[in-house]
Amino acid sequence: MPKLKTHKGAKKRFHFTATGKILRTKGMKSHFRRRKAKRVKRQFDEMIPLHKTYTTKVRRLLPYGLP
């Protein structure tokens, strides 16, 4: 069985927790930051859980993440 390749773009964008959940970063954080509220800019630093409909797609891109 050949090795599976990790999608490098997905590797930079998603993280796995110890329990197997997939976390993602928020978008829209690099452009027009001056006009956004401080609360919104603080929320950009948080990682939020990925919706369950996308988990199979992301797991296919990251075959060596946690099960």
C-alpha cells in the first residue's frame, strides 16, 4: 500500500484536538482590519470547530491526522 500524501494547504488551515475534533480558523481577517470592531478582531484569533458536514472531506486531505 503506497503512502498517502497530506494536502499542505489543509495542513496549515486545520488542527486536530486530542479528542479528534477538527478546528479551523476564521476567514476575512487580513483585509480591511481597521474598520472592524475590536471584539471582531479578537474573535479572529480563536479557532472554532469545523462543521460536521466537512469533516470527511478534511480527513481525506489529512490522512495522518488523529482518527
